[in-house]
Amino acid sequence: MKKRMMMMFLLSVFACASVPGALGASRDDTLSGTWRGVVRKGMLESVVLMEFSRAGSGYRGKYWGTTPVGAPVPLAGIELGHSVRFEIPELGVFDGEISGETMKGTLEDAQGGGSFRLEKQLAWDDPRLGT
């Protein structure tokens, strides 16, 4: 009886522990999701939207901002470690850090440097939206 109860307990613990991975995101996955914010270059500010998601052992992403017809631009070279780095082809390379729900850092392009600050947006089904 004791062995059976212990086995049921362990199975319950393991089942609960695997739920975030089964849903496609882990608690350690700070990058995945939609990010909205501002990119600054000199006196210019642009509102941007970026979306990141897991792709195997790495990430993929899209950028919406100062593009013709509002078409998304695929991100390239996404790296997440102690810091985050990604490239918007033809626009620039972004280097930054994630702290909680904020990502900020610098960008470099052919004309020089700038900065960015993004806030993670809640998913439509996030219980914090109170719907």
C-alpha cells in the first residue's frame, strides 16, 4: 500500500512538472512571446513589435515596424544566453538584456548606433488580463 501511494505521488509530481514543456514553453523561456516598444536612432523614434518563439533548440522571430505595407520581417541569428542578440536583416543588429518583462539594449546598423526598449505583452489567454 505504501509503495503504491508513493508511486502515485511521484507520478503526480512528474506529470505536473512536465506541463510547461508540453505546452511549448518552459518557465526559463524568458524570450518567447510578443514584445512591443521603441527603437531610437538619434532624434528618430519608431514603435516596433517583435515576436519570438522556440524553434527546436533555438528561436525564430518576426519584426513589425518601419517596413513597407506592415509586412513582418523574419529575424536572423537569434541568440539567448546571459544576454540576447538578434538581427533584423538590412536594418541592424540588436544586443540587449532581459530583466523581468523588459528587454533593452543597443543596435548597430550601417549609419551608426541606437537603442531599444521593449516590454513583453501578455498573451490573449493570460489570466492576468482578467477576462
